[in-house]
Amino acid sequence: MSMGAYLRRYWQLYALIALPLAYFIIFKYGPMYGIQIAFKDFNFFQGIGGSEWIGFEAFREVFGMRDFYITLRNTLMLNFLDLLVSFPAPLILAIMLYEMKVVWFKKLSQTILYIPHFISWVIIGGIVLQVFGTQSGMINNLLASFGIEAIPFLTDKYNWLVTYLIVGVWQSAGWGTIIYLAALTGINKELFEAAGIDGAGRFRKIWHITLPGLKPTIVVLLIMNLGHMVSIGFERPYIIGNMAVREFSDVLSTFVYRIGLESGQYTLATVVGLFQAVVGLIFVLGSNYISKKLTDESIL
Amino acid sequence: MSNGKQRSAKFRKPMKTALVLALASMTLLAACSSKSDKGADGGANGAGERVTLKVEVFDRGNSPAGATITDNYLTNYVQESFGNPNNIKVEYVPVPRSEEVEKLNVLMASGGNVPDIVFTYDPNTFHRYAKQGGLLDVGPLLDEHAPNLKAFLGEEVLQYGVYEGTQFAIPAKRSNVGKYASFIREDWLEKLGMPVPTTTDELYETLKAFKEKDPGETGGQVIPFGMTIASAQYEPLIWSFIKPTTEEEAFTLTQQLGSNDYPTLLPGFKDALQFMNKLYNEGLISKDFALDKDKKKMGEDIANGKIGFYSEDDVNPFYDNGSLDTLQTNIPGANLKPIDVFQNSEGKYAKPMYAPNGMYIMIPKSSDRAVEAIKYLEWMASEDHLFHMQNGVEGENYTLEGDIPVAIENPSEEALNRMFNSGDMAIISNGKQLGSMEKNLEARALQFPKPFYDQVQEAQRIANTDTFAPIVLDRPIEAQTKYGTTLLEKFNEMIVATTMAKPEQFESTYEKMLNDYMKSGGQAILDERTALYKELNG
Amino acid sequence: MREQTANRVFDTFNFILLLVCTLLCLAPFLHLLAISLSSSRPIISGEVSLWPVELTFEAYTKVFSDSSMIRSLGFTVMMTGVFTVLCMLFTIAIGYPLSKRLLKGRKTLMFIVVITMFFSGGIIPEYVLVRNLQLLDSMWALILPGLINPFYLIILVTFFSNIPDSLEESAEIDGSSHFRTLISIILPLSLPVIATLSLFYAVGRWNGFTDTLMYITSPELYPLQLKLYQLIQNNMITDLMQMEGTQMKLVVPESLKAASVMFATVPILIVYPWLQRYFVSGVMLGAVKG
């Protein structure tokens, strides 16, 4: 159809888009001129406009720092491990909840399971020390009463990785189930009955009905996660991490915090941020493309 | 379809229009008025025109009921006693204490709402602002308007606010420069019939006895030496291992990271780490010391009676409801004796002390109220204004004994709440100022529960024994500003890694960490300091 | 018969596993609750685990009698409410058109959205913008900048896309405008995801405080989490704070911290149970037939 006819038919959709688009432009694209800081020797008082242009010098500096590569490696490593462990956990938990027949328990546990998401990381840090500490942590005390030698959950770097993952799952799995539970409501219950008549057991039903029903959600979340492979939250590694395992716990976010915010070197911080943004975008577009080819689901 | 749906669809449209209008008008308003902030009360404070002075204040989130951080007894006192007579409205701009550097950076960078008086504890931040040209030269203003302030602070303190020859900051004066003391369980010594250790070797023997004989009957949970990753716990020990150096060596090899001096490159540092390694591997310090970032675990262990000995900020154990108080409640008969035990090769109990300055108070160059700002600081340094801000109301908060204010035993809630922010309001001073260090220490000791008075005085005395000052550089070292925070982390990591290494791996761990440290900026600092020394000394 | 036993076994295991997980998640909460109800001596000595020691309500009395906390609670609730409603309006407004494959410019728009997930100007330009819009130190500084979360938008678009086209087409044939289709068909079918995203927005706003640190200076506008943050951060000792010496030492009792955490967390915790009623299926079922 012609442009005129198209607009006459669909103008309402564009009317709906107008304000939200304005939001994006004002609040998201408006401040983007700040990316320039990565290319300038930022002087607080001359502002972004008045600061001197240095081109890629700051990039060269950051890419020359050994710490940058270590923290990058750690970021990728921790994110990858999280993908293996923390990504499936909410899914499994959601399915377990979905299959729970005792209704009052199902509702109660849903609420309790996401409580950890609300506890601030500072407090979680204290709890982690109490539970996993070597000298007098709860678990090690228990082991000691059986005569087993203490395990350094937090001070040995490989053990720490496991602890880090466990704490991550504990903190986020419950909350992560919510989106899956919402998606599960869209599955036609009659399908389960039909499958049951055909002789399918619980696991087969889950495999052939539940999971496929969740496919769109899983794929979208997976693409998002892959896109953020080079980004990582600040709090979990900072709070759970410590001096003894810094080799693994120092990540891009703590690196930026240290060189950028603590020493006011905004240029360097912006450089890392820009690096993460570009790489992240590439990852998202890449996984989106792959997903389209493989599963027919995609974002773009 | 029913009418309801039609109505809601109709409702959306005008609402959307309203939103668009709102956004548009806000943007328009912004464009027009962003320039006018500064013009509002421009010009000098003459001819009876009331002006506003904006002063930064730390917010710790502990305002008592009925008061806020911007409206409380002390802010009202300032307004009445300083603001009104000078036709100035004093406005306080709160900054969360734990974000002070970050928020200040944002305020300064965005150029619009900067208070007329800002401050920071971080010397690097001060240097950065000075270097980038954002601060006002307060020298002439001080000369003209602030004789009392200058006299109060003194040349030595003021010198810390000088950057490349210009007075860009007004440092606060510290009332007491002693930092650390060590503490030992007196009752344990008595039980074991052992004397108070006076050298590091004696301490070692004592620690071993604590571990083997467990005088505290902790059931094997005894931690002879309380340790964390905070400097107060390891500095007295480490510095005592540093060998005597020439002036040149001290100057070039010391590394100033953040606000303190660190001995990474000084001779003897490796020995200190070796000793820590020995202590750790023999189970004399907690296996989790590296995890205790905020001393909370150590605090628990002290209160539980597990710890036999530790170093700390001199008066920390003595607060009401603090470590010693709780310890004695939990274990009757327990007591902590302040001792000095880390003796260096010259027989001295070498420990660092604070520089004589506290906060760096600055006036942004963009401020129109510089004169008023200086007058405010001058007012604070005059007559009894500072005294009042630090001590409160006679008869309600304190009584005078001689000329030393003694805190009243059980002040009323109102009196107590009056002073909740006194430390943060009295910015020209860090600690109570009574004219001499002796009086200051006395007043400080009197702030603690009476039964601890003697111990507090002893701890203070120890904290001021054999101390050495941070090395003064007349200009900031670039490499230090740049790499300071990174190297600080690496320094701590080095301590942890070498301490926790297996004895046979100590050497390799030490080498590896030192190497990394040097590559990450340590070498750069060394080079710069060496060059500076040559320049200053020919 | 075999199937029944298999089902039973499955259900039992499921129950046990879930029970264990639930207890693990409940424990820290009980611990905090216990601390908030204990006296300082046992707390400092580390004696409190899951049950209060030396029970006292002192901390809660302090919290509830602190008018600034109460005011902050009220302000936070209102702000979160306004925020959530506005966010959902905006997100749905753009989410629905984006879910329609035939929309010209859809790919471009999605791309514009995805870019904002990665690229941003940084604190300083954002601060300058908020200041220039005269929003500093107002509730709107905490609402407007976060109106649409690209991540949530994408989730919404995905959900909308999975609603069968046949439903929309039949509505259009009946002469319904796009507005009306959205409101009377799409939204009712999407209640679970709308409830979910509302929850996400609400919780995000309730828990977030980094922007409040930058944009709010008036104590009357301190959201609950900011007050909480200050209380807790008070005792984080860094080298920088060491410079203060022992000048400021108004130590906040642990029990007060814990009680404040409870005060700031419980209100938002109960939102989800209340929203659970929207997580119903069945709305889909009937629709397909028609």
C-alpha cells in the first residue's frame, strides 16, 4: 500500500510511540555526548567541551595496563560460569514450583525464595563470612566437629569461585523464577492432559510441553545474558571478593571503580565503559543472529 | 464493546498531550533559567542585601528525631551567631559521607550547584582540583580577613594546603597526631605468670603460650594475635621491622599511596612479611584475617574473649558499649592493657603518626561568596565559637574542671542530640582544641567511660611515643596521584598473599607480587621521587 | 499404578528440594530479624543466629518513632507507585507497536532501544541533564530518567509477539482501533507479564539508591534505601575514613541497622504475594476458540 494509506491505517501505533521515543531521545541519547570524555583529557572545570582532545591516547593507556586484561579475563570467566550455573537455576526452580501440587506451600515458597534478592550486598557479605569463614565459619565448625579439616571456601581462589557461584544462585534464583512463572501461565493446560493420556511421564511432559512453552522467554533472556558478557555488576564481586582471591575477584567493574571513580580519572573509566558497550553490542547482535538461524526467535 | 473501554481510550489521549506539554515546557524553562542561578544574589554583600553562603556538610544518616542534617541546633547557632550579624543566610548542602569524593567530583564537574565551601579528606582530590584550576587562591583573603584563623592553624598546618606555591586549601588542624597502640589481655598474662612483653621476640613467645595453654579457656578457638586487613592492625608490626635509613633513602623509597606513607620499598619490609607468614602458618593469627575488611569479625572475637593481643587505633577499644566494655560484660575479670611492644632495631617503638592537618577545606574558583566563606571560617576560629560547637552548653553537656570540659555523665537526650554533628560542623578542627596537646589529650580521655580513664591515657601516651611523621613533599608526585589507589590494593594483596603462602613458597610469592607492584606504578613513583630529591638537594 | 507411584516419588522429591531451598533463603532473613530484636551485647559477641538473644524491641521503637523514617517510607511508597504506573504506561505504549511485525521502522526502533542498553553518557552528562531540566532535588529526578527499561521493554515485546495474530486480526475486522485492541484484548491477555514487569520496575525503584545519592540533597526526599545505606555504610572503614581519626564515632547499633533493614524491606516483599493473583492462566484458553 502507499505511504499515505499505510499511515492512515496505522497512525495510532506511531502516536503511541511518540512520547516513549521522546523519552529515549531526551534521557538516553541526550547525555550521550559524554562518551567524548573517552577521547579527551577531562578537566572538571573546563567541562567536556573545554577539555583537550587526546584521541585514542587513553585507549592505548588502558589497553596497556596489565590489570585491564586480568579483570577482563575474570569478568568473562565469572560471567561464563554464571551462565552455566545461575542461568538454568531459576528455570529449574520455576518448573519445580510449577509442578508443586501443594498450593499453599507453592505460594509461600515463591515469596520466600526471592527474599535474598532484597538483602543488600553489604549484609550478604557479613553473612557469607559467618557461613563460609575458615576460622570460625558455620560450615567449617560443623566439619570440625566431625574431625574434618577446615576448607578455605573464601581464601582459596578456586574454592572461592564455587562459593561465588553458590552465593549468586542463592541471591538471584528465586527472583529469576518470576518471569518464567509468568510465561508458564501461557501454556495450555489441556496439552498436559492430552500428553498424559498418551502415556507421557512427568519428565517427558516437562521436556515436550513445559520447556518448549518457555522457549521464547529462555531465548530472549539468553541473548541478553550473552550480550552482557563483558559487563558485570559491581557489588557481588566486590563484596564476596577479598584480598586473598583478588586474582580472580577483580573484575572490570571494580577496576573502573578503582581507576576511575576513586581517583577521579573519568577518561579512563569512560574508555572501559565504551569498550564494554561496543563489545556488548557486538555480542548481542551476534547472538541475536545465531538465535534467529537456530530457533527462529530473536529480538531484532 | 462497552463504554468503559471507549472512555479509557479517550482518557489516554489528553493525558498524553499533557505529558508532552509538560516535558516541552520543562525543557524550555531549563534553557531559559540555567544561566540565572549565579545571578540571583550576585554582587558583594554590601548595602544591607542578604546573601546566601552555601557550605558543604557530611551526612552520616544519623540525625536525631526533630532535626535534619541541614536544620539542627548547630546550624541554628551558626545562623544566629554568624549569619544574622553579617547579613548572610548560611545554607548547608549535605553530601553522604561514604560518597564524599564521588559526589564532590560530580558537583564540581557539573559546575552549577557547587557550594561555596567544600572539603575532602583525600589529598589527591585536592591536588587534582588545584591542578585543573578549579580552586580559589585563598592566600590574600586569609591575610585580609582571617587573622584568628591563621593564628589558630599555624604555618605548619597551612603549608599542607599549598599547591605549587599557592594556598589553594585551608587544612583543618588536628588536635592529636598519635595513631596506634597495642593491647594485650592482662588477665591472661597473670594467669600464665608471664611478664608484659616489651619486644617483638617476647611477644612471639607470649603468643605461643597463649595458643598452647589457652588461658582464656576458649576450647581451642583462641586467636593469639588479632589481625585484619585494615592498616591499624598491621602497621605497628610492619614499621618496627623497617631498618634505619638515610634521609635520602627515606625520601626516595617511601611510597605515599592515598593519604599515608607505605614501606613497600623500604629495607626490612620483606622481613616484616616473613614474620607475618610465620605467625599465620603457626596458627597465631586468624585464618580469615584477609576477609575482615571492616574489623567487624575481630571486634566480635575480642568481645568474645578469643583474642589475646592486637594493635588498633589508640582509643578504639574504649567506647561505651565498645570492645572492652562488652568483653568485660561477657568475661568478668578480663582486662586489656595498652602496651608498646614492636621494637625496631634501634630499640624504638617506631610507629607512624598523623600529619598535623585534617580536612582540606577549599573554595571553588567559581564561587561569588569567597569573602563570606573566609569570614565564616574566621568566625569559627574566634572567641569561643569553636569551643561551643565542639562541647555544647555548659551545665548540660559538660562542666568545666579547670579549663578542661568534662562530659556530663548522663546527659539529657536533648543535650546529647544537640551534638550529633559537631565533628562535621567544626570543620576547621579535627578533634577538640584546647590550646595544647596535653589538654587536648586530657579532654579526649574524658570523653570515655570513667573506669577506662587510665588505660585511655596510657594508650594515648603510647600512640605518641617514638612516632615519625609522614614525609612532606612540597609538590604532589604525579605517579602517586595516578597509581595510588591501584598500588594500595596491590600492597594489601601483597601482605595477604605472602602471609598466607606456604613457607616454602614465600620467596616466590614475594618476588611475584613485588614485581607486579613495581610494574603497576611502583617504579614510576620511585623514579619521580628520586628525581625530586635530586632537584631539591642538588 | 506405576505412573501413580512415579508421580508420587517425583512430587515428594520436588517438595523436599523446594523445602530445602526455601529454608536456605529464609535463614538470613530470620537472622536479620533476630538481630533486630536482640540487645547489643549478644550481637557484638556474635551470639545471635536465628533467634533473638536478650529480646528487646528497642530498635523497632526507635525506628517507628523516627518521623524521618516514617516520612521517608511514605515518600518512597508514593514515588514507587507513580514511577511504576508511568513506566508501565510508557513501556506498553511503545511495546505494543514494536511487537507488530508490519510496523515500518520497527527494526530501526528496536535498534535504537538496544543501543541504549549498552551506551550511556555517564554520570556527569546525566547529572547535567537532570540539572538543566530543573529536576534536581525533586521526586521527578528519580522517576523520569528511568521511565523505560530497555530490557523490560524487550521482554514485553516478546510476550506481545507471541499472542496469536488471529486474535488481533479478528478484532480489526470487527472495526476496533489499535488503541482499543490494545486495551481490550492485548492487555487482559498479558496480565501476568504486566504484573511481572510492574513488579520489576517497582522493586528496582524501591531498592535503587545510587541515583538518589547524586540527585537528592533535601533530607525530606531521602528514599528509604538511601537512609538505610547511610546507616549501614557508616561503619565501613576505608583508609580514607581512617584519616578522620577517632573524631566521629557515633556507632549505629547493629540492632538498629537490622530493624531499619526490616522496615525498608518488608513493604516491598509483600507486593508480590498481592500480585500473584494476576498470574493466572485460562485467559488464553478461551480466546483461541473464538
